[in-house]
Amino acid sequence: MVQEPRVIRAFAHEARVVSIAFSRDGGRLVTASEDRTLRLLDLRTGPVAQVTSESSLRSVAWARDDGPIAVDGRLPRFNGPYTLEVYPPGLGPRLWNLEGPSPLRWAFSPDGLSVAVGDKVSVRLYQASSGGLSWTFPAAAGAEVRRVVFSGDGTEVVVATKGPDQGEVVRLKVTDGGVLGRVPRPGEVWTVCAAPDGARIGYGARDEVGTISRTSGLQVLPNESIPHHGTAREVLRMAFSPDSALIGVAVVTLNGINPTIRILEASTLSLKHELPNGFSSICEFSPDSRLVLTAETGVEVRVWDPKTGESLYRLVPGAEDIGDAVFGPEPNVVAVATSALASKTAPASRVVTVFELPTLERMRVTHQGPVRAVAFSPDGGSIATASTDGTARVTSLRDSQASSAAHGGSVASLAWVPGRPWIVTASEDMFARVLDITTATATERFRLVHEAPVNEVAVSANGARVASAGQDGVAWLLDLEPVRQRSFQFDASILAVGLNREGNRLALGFADSVVRVLDTAGAAPLVFTHGGPVGAVVFRPDSSRLATACTDGKARLFDLASGTPPRQLLHGGPVRAVAFSPPGDLLATASDDRTARVFRVSDGQELATTTHDGAVESVALSPDGRFLVTGSSDNAARVFRVSDSRLLLKVDHGGPVHAVAVDAAGTLLATASEDKTARVYPLPT
């Protein structure tokens, strides 16, 4: 069943809202209304502040890093001047303002420190906080400035102009307003946009859409070599996706009356999709580039997949009027301003509604029993899942083709073998298996025999060795080339096993509160005593340290080279899991105390603490260390930003989430749950 968007909060207004802008952290938004008011709204606590302008307001924007708020408008009197007003981020008294005889085209710089303003005859750069003038660029004789934007890196101001004979795209240096380049175009240039990666400038003219590349020069649509529908007559709005791969264009064509939204490939200008919802000329990409927002008055606001053209969500269907619709800083938050006249059955309404969009599943794998483990293949193209239904399964993310292996009991653990199409599984049927998953029914390559259920398996990062650990107190070590098996017998059940990158060290966590690190070359083992059973052992990627998770409420970090006492990382309950970031600079911990934490490995400093509604069973860190992913007994997986412990994404399941994983590219997360499913979702960017 497809989930519907959830209303986070609705804010009533006294007049139609014409523009919305979010703060950088997404916790607040500012609205501009036809009653000349600017309102500052907090998503948690409600209205914060309000100011009234003398102008009829048009468009509002918030500078980056929660700097000043700017709004443009026009004084409501005969031939009243056009205005730009700048306010502090908490609103209050106006900081500075401009007035001019023609509409003011303006934009904040990417760093929020400057404002570029264009009027009929010039472009000027101002300091955002004070209004101090930095420079002025006069437009060509007879030309009129139609739009100004900053380049993605903030080093240029890009200007669209129209003139009596031709239009221009002009590139100016931010430092002094000097001209970097001019590209004349026939007719009027209505709008410009700049790719965030700095590689291209997009422009829309009366009869064409084009890009100007720093490497390949000018490219124009229409062009006989480029597939397209109709001929552009007027471009209303144009924007690059945040990843710079796509361009969204709101355009009126010769073969259509109402505007349509075109999604173009930025590199070729080839048409990917044409979306009908363009009457309001709203075309906005989500911050992660995976969604696009359009609006049509009297119909609805829609959220689309720009790659497939699929309509994903409909917001406020049947709205009489849509004043604005924008994404928040997070891709799953949308704010929509609507208004409706009074009727016999309902009073007039003017509302800004903030929606939370469901996170779209990339894939769901369903088993006949709870799923205990999940792992991405090294290339990120498949996921492997292990279930209590006695099966392990590998499913392709590209085409959903699957390979499955039946076991004689519950499958508790699995791991991929790097460099080979193989997985290793641990089963209650007392076998650890190495399975070739190139066919629909996996082929068993090797089997390690235990005399009790197998708890866990591990594979060295170089793909040379496999290890298994069982309740019989036996650890097996399998060399894959040349093939060689060795076993190690102990008196206590082995709960956890780990291999270092080279495969020459084997770590074992025991139910009798001991951790042993064995040297495969035969050197004396290291023995570390804990205060309870040890359920997880993980080597740092460079093999220099070992992290352990213990039921005594402590995660421990051992320096294997120095032999110094371990650094103890404290929780208020049993620690269930530990995970290093791929570079090895961070360590994440999961505990029954309902928290997951992130520590800096070099000094043990706690960098993030995240709270849950149940015990945390699993953790993973993104490759760049920016995101912490958790699985909890409260039936949810979560993604937190490490820098401030902020919750970015919550994915609900129908049962506890036992395992989570992040792919090597840092773009996807996978979950394994008691509800018999494993699921794959996009990771926030």
C-alpha cells in the first residue's frame, strides 16, 4: 500500500500567501502575504514574529546560514516604486531597503553575504546585512535586465537582458562587476539559471532554450538533432537540479496554451519528460535531485520522479488557488500555500500546509520469516538477506532477479566475499556455507561443520579468508585459495567473530565475558576480559584497533599495537552493536538504553547521541561519516546527521529492525526486520 503524505503543520493566514521560504535547518519558514505581512513560523511551536510592509509583497527568500530575509514588492499607489526590503532572520525592524521605477530582479549569493539586484538599466551588488553598495554594472543602451543569478561557486553574477534587437547573457565577476563574457541571443532572454557544479549556465529566450558550457560552448533547443516537443515561445522559469544533471523548464509552446514543465538532460538538452502540471510555472527540484514539484491552480500540487516521469504524490487536490509550493532543506518536506473563497458550506481559507512525504522504497524483499541480516554487495548492485525461514537470498537492485539458498534452520548471519559472486551464511542447522549466487538456486562451494548452531560468519576485506563461530565453542578458518581449513576449540559459546583486512587476525567474542584475538601465523593470542557476554567484535579498517560490544553497558576500543588499556565508551544498558566508518575515524555504538552514539576514534570524544523509543539493535555509518543509520526494537530505522544528531529520516516497519546497512557509494540504506521484509531506501544527501 502506498503511503500518503503526512501533514506536519498547517498555518492559517488572513490573506493569500504568495511566497514561502525555509530556514536552512528546516525548522522555520517565512511567508509573504497579500496583506503586506511577513510571518516567521516555527514548525514545532507555531508563529514567532510578524512584520508589516508598506509594499504589496511578491517574493521572499532566506539567505544561507539563516542570514537576512529579503522580500520584493511594490508600493500600492499610482506609479508606485518597486521595492526590495531586507530584514534580520528573526524579523523585527528592517535592516535596509531599495526603491526603483522598474521591477527589481534579485538573488542572494550562495554564501548569503551578498545580494545582486537588477533593475531596468543596471545590476548592482550589495552587502546583504548592511546594504552597502559594492559595485554597479550598467546595462547596454536600450537593454533591460530580466533576471540575475549567482554561479554555483558564487564567483560570478549571471544576467539575462532583453534589448531592442537582441538579448544577452552576461557574466560578471563578483569581485568588481567586470565582464567575463557576453553571449548575444536573438530576441529577448527572459531568464537564466546556473548549475550548482559551476559547469553550465542555462537560459530561456523567447524562441529558444539553451545552455552555455565553460568547456563546450553554446547549445540551443530547438535543434534538429535534439528530440523535443513543440517550439519554445516563452520561458517562464528555469532551474537546474542540485546535482546539475537535469534542467526543469516552465515553458509556453506554440502548440499549447497552458505552460508545461519540461525536464531536460543538462548535458544534451534532450527531453526526458514533459509534465502537464505547469499552469503556475512552479518547477522545483528536491535537495537530493530525486523529486520535482509542480503546481496547477484549480487542480493540485504534484511531486514527480524526474527520471521516470511518474507522478508520485498529489498534494491539496482541487485547490482553488496555489500561491506557492517549495521543498524544505530535506527532500521529504514540502510547504504549499493555498487559498479558497467562502462558499455555502465552508468559510474562506488561506493556509500554508507543511507536508512530510513518505520515503520511497527502492526495493522490498519478502521472506516467510523475520529477516535477521542484510548486506549490500561490494559493487552496490545487490542485497543479501538472511531469514529465520531457513533461506538466504541475493536480490539484484537493477532487475530484482534473485538467487536463493535453502538451509536446514534459521539463517542468523551472512557476509559477501569480495571479488567473487559468493556469500557466506551462518545457520541454526550447524553449518556455515560458502554459496555461489550466479544462478537462481545458489550452489554450495564450501561447508564448515559445527556441532551446534552457527552464530556468525565473517570474511576478510581482501576476500582471502572466511571465518565462522558457533555455540559449540568452535571457530573455523577457511582459506579460499589455496583451500585450507583450520578449527579452534574453546569451552564457551562464541557469540561474535571478526577478521581484519588482511585476514591474519581473528577476533572472537565469548559468552563467558572474554575476547580473544588469534594470530593466524601462530603468535600468542591476545585475551581481553569484559564484564559480560560480548556480542560484537569489529576490526578497524586499517587493522590497528578492535571495537567490542558488551552486555555490561560498555563498548571498548582496543589499540592492538600498543597494548594499552582499552578506551571504554559508556552506555546505560547492554551494548548490542558497534561499527566503524569506512575511513576508521568514527565508531558508532548501539545500546538497549535506547541510544546510538558516535565517538571519535582518536580521542574517544562523543560526537553524537541519538534517542529512540526502544532498544537499538544495529548501527552503520555512511562512507563519508556524515550520517548514522540505526535499527531499533521500536519498529523503525532512522538516519541521523552526525554533526548535530538531527533526525533526517525515519522508516517505519511492522516489527523490530534487526539490521541496517549502507552501500559503498553512500546513496542507499537497507533494513532487515521482524516483519519478514528487507527494504532499500535512498540515503539523504
